[in-house]
Amino acid sequence: MILLRCYPKVTDFIYEFFNHASWADYRFIPIFSYGFWVACGFFAAATLAVIEMRRRESLGLLAGQEAKTIVGEAPKIIELVIYFLIGFVAFFKLVGVVVYQPELSSGVLTLNNYLTSFNLGSFVGGIIGAVAVCSYFYYSKNKEKLPVPQKRKITLYPSDGVGDLVVIAAVLGVSGANFFNYLENPGDYVNFWQDPLGSMFSGLSVYGGLIFAGLGFGIYAYWKKFNILHFFDSVAPGFMLANGLGRVGCHVAGDGDWGLANPYNKPSWFPQFLWSDDYAHNIIDAEPMNVIPNCTEEHCTYLSHAAYPTPLYELLMCTAIFLILWSLRKRFTYQPGILFFIFMMLIGVQRYAIEQWRDVSGRDTYGFFGIQFRQSEIISIVMFTIGTATVAYLLRKYKTAGVK
């Protein structure tokens, strides 16, 4: 069953979906499933943040900043040349991948040699792509052309800076996730210099990413003079959905973020992919002694004891929390901060609950009052406590002020 195995790369799934057809073998392209789903999460979060920010901007709750710009300039020759070259190089190589697919999939030609060569690619594809990119830029720029270019004052709103937010979330999120993961499990980074990308994108701490990205967002909002509480209320629902989509990447790639072994027999009415999974073809080759017979793929191992698919449980939980937050956003529009701290309460509950199912053997624990807690459990308790106390405080504050 296609749902009951791992696909470390998106191209592994494409190859499997088309029943190992030779023309569909693009496994030489390293589009990793985890990164793909994280990117989908970032896109979803950014889209939802823009929608909510624009709603609050229209109500005057998120103000913009004035900036000066020149409008009405005609397209410049140098700009057209640059876009033509970019379009040619990009499509020369992209279309060329299809042309040289038999050689690349068979190993006769390596992807690195293909990308670094000057003569391998599709000249026709390059010309068509260059003309298309250049024409689009010319049309977009030319339709705004004025007889005389003018200097104008424009207002830049928080929703206009969503690209900045994505960069902040990506850079600080990955950095924070690695930092907190290092505190809990420094062994993940023993071979960092041998495999820096593998070390940076495995075993990540969700809370570490959330905390670092949140600090970055706070500094950004302060620097841009945005209303910080309205700003955080706008991004909170999208983050929950992004977290759920990121967990799809964990599950599909089989990066070790699965649950404990499920020792129980499955009820006939319950779907197998939600009951247990042996994570065949997992990207980390968790149990190298368990080899799939006749497997010729890159990752050919499976778990000896099928585990709870906790990433899928997190997807369902995060989606439910997203729907709750999205449905409450209008209710608390004029009570800024409440939505964000409800988010803190719910993510604390969600994370603490899933930790009881996850396989985190080898992780360090911390003792308090004779009880051993994992790092994520401690942070969950702290976040739930802060969220609950702050929501109670804000509700009382707004009620006293007569804000509804």
C-alpha cells in the first residue's frame, strides 16, 4: 500500500506512484520530502498570515509605514538582459533534465556533472524560457509606465513584509530547532562536519524553532513599529497549520519522529496507516539489520516492531487547533493578545500529549520533585501556564475596560 512506506525524496514517491516506470525515474533529483513539506507549511502559514493581517489592517488595527519610491519607470535594457539570461539558464537546465533523464536515472551521467556543464541542457527550452520570463517582466513593468516617472509616498503594511517573515522563520526557526535539539541530544551533531545538512535537518525541536522564530518576529514587529499583539494574533493560526504540515514531512521521510511500538491488534474498522507503521524505507535506516527483500532502492530497511504513526496524530491535532484559532480570530479582534496566548495554551497541551506516545529513547531527562521530565514536556507546562495566566489577565483587563 502506497501509504504504508516512506519516501525520503519526493521523486521516490513519483517513481512509486507510476509503478517504477523508467520515464518517471527522477530519483537522482534530491527534493527531500521533509524539506518539501516544511516549505508547504511556510507557504500555508504566510498565506494565512497575510489574510489575517489585511483584515486587521482594513480595521485600522495594524498600521503601515510611509516610504518613498519612484513609480512609472519604463523597463530598462539592462533589466531585460538580466531577466533574459536568468530565464535562459534556468530553463536550459530544467528542460534539459527531461531530455537527459535516461542518462541521469541510469547513472551514466551524474547530476553534479550535468549541472556544472556548460553544454548539457536544452537550448530550445532555454530560449522559450528566456523569452517568457523577459516578456512577463516587460509587460508587468510597462503597464505601470508613466509619461514622466514620479516620486511618491506609499504606505507599507505588515502584510507587505510577509517575505521577511518567511526568511526570519526559516533562518531562526532552523537555528532554534537545532539549538534546543543539541541541548537535549548533543550526539546528533557528532558528525556535523561530515554531513552538515543531514545534521541540521534531522531531530529538530519544534519548540526551539517556535521560540527563536517568535523572538525574531517580536524584534521585527518592534523595529517596524507594528502593534505586537495584533501581529502575533495574525501569525498564530498559520503556525499551527504549518507545524502539522511539517509533521507530514517527518512521517513521509521516516526521520525517526515516530511513536512507541504498538503491541495491540488492530480493530477491523480502523485504518492501518493510522494504527501502526513499520516505516519501510525510512531515511535514517533506523534498524540496518532489517533489510527489505529484493530492495534495490537507496533506503531498504524497516522497523522490526511497527510503531504508532505519531506525526500523523500531530497533523490531526494541529489541524484541529488551527480550526479552533481560525474560528476565534474575529471573536477576539478587539482584544489583542488573547488569541496568541490561547495558541500557547493549546500547543502546550498538544505537545505534552503527543510526548506520551513518542519514542524518544536516548533523550536526556530532567528531574523535578522526583519526577523525570523531557525538555519538551517542561516547555509544554511552562507555555500552558503562561498562556492560561495571560488569557485570564487579558480577559479581566478588557472586561474592566469595557472592550468586547
